[in-house]
Amino acid sequence: MTWDGIPGQVPTQDKTYIYVDSFARWKIVDPVKFIQTVNNETSAIDRLNGIIDPAVRNLITSHPLVESVRNTDRSMDTFEYNVDENVKRVQYKINLGRDEITRLIVEQASEKLKEFGVELVDVKIKRINYIDNVRQAVYERMIAERKQIAEKYRAEGEGEASNIRGEKEKELQVIKSQAYRDAQKIKGDADAEAARTYASAYGADPEFYAFLKSLEVYKESLKKILR
């Protein structure tokens, strides 16, 4: 038959407050003694409540939280992106482990159940969780850690963006300088070509060239007079 414990708040040896939900399997091994002492299943459950629940609390309270969560102290097979390799993970030392704790719960409770003709088959911890305020503190710490990582990413992104903008401005200045140099060269070549053309024209007919220059001078003078 099944005994289903009521989840309750339990402090661990390392002062962490948790909710523990457990269940057990039990059977009647001495019907006569069972009838004489507890008479029926309902009364038996009441007896189990008063024996198994304190045993669970006693064993949980007597050991650190990690003992009730893990069975071995092997390294966790977990991966987290971009974690500093120089930061060492916490390595827990497991002396008993969850299975051994539940075995001790069965051992402690079984002695007290013999007088009722009941045998406790096994006890299992169904669920362990932090109490509300501790769980909230854990969530807040996780959020703060993620925000810190996000800020690091943002800072790295801003730094990279500044580098990109700097490189862009540098390249832009190089392009402008190159364009200015090419423009000056083209302008110089054009001026030289114009000078050669003027010189050639002057050499071909100096009097006509002088006549054209005179007309340009008259034109400029007239503009000034008409203003």
C-alpha cells in the first residue's frame, strides 16, 4: 500500500530551507497484530504519518542539501556558453547520497512500525524544492548573473562597433585623399593640355591670338561698365 507524505518545510544541515515531498510503500506482515493495534488502514496511515514524516525530516535536517539531491560526487555533465575557464566549478563531496539517506529513513522508521504488524518496504523522495523566498532569491541571483553576461556582451559589441566605425573613417579618409590626388592630377593634366593648346594656337597665328585676347578684355570691361 501507499503512504503519501504531506510536503513540508525542512531546514538542511547547511541552513537551506526546502520543501520535501516523499512517499512510501508498506505492507501488513502480521494481520493479528495489525488488527489489535491499529485495526484499519486509516489508523495505520495516521501512525505512518507520525513515524515516517519525522524520520524524513530528521535525515534531511542532519545532512547538507546536496546529500539529498545527488548520489555521487561525479562531475556534472553540463555545458554553459562563454563561461570563464579560469573560474572553477564548485565540487561537492557526497558522503551518503540520496539513496543512502532514504535507506536510513526506512531503517529508522521500520523499527517503530514492527509493533503494528507493518513492514516498510521503501521510502522515496518525490520532490525537493526551495521555499518561496529562497527560490525567489535564487531566481534573482540567476537574473543578475545573466544581466551581467548581457552587459559584457553589450560592452564587447560597443567596442567592436567603435573599432568598425574607426576603420570606416580611416578608409573613408584614404578614399577621399586618393580621390583628391586623382582629381588634382587630372586638373593638372588638363591645365597642361590647355596651356599646350594655347601655346600651339599662339604660335600658329600670333596676331589672331592677340586679337582674341583683346576681345576678351573688351568684353570684361563692358561688363563692368554696364553694371
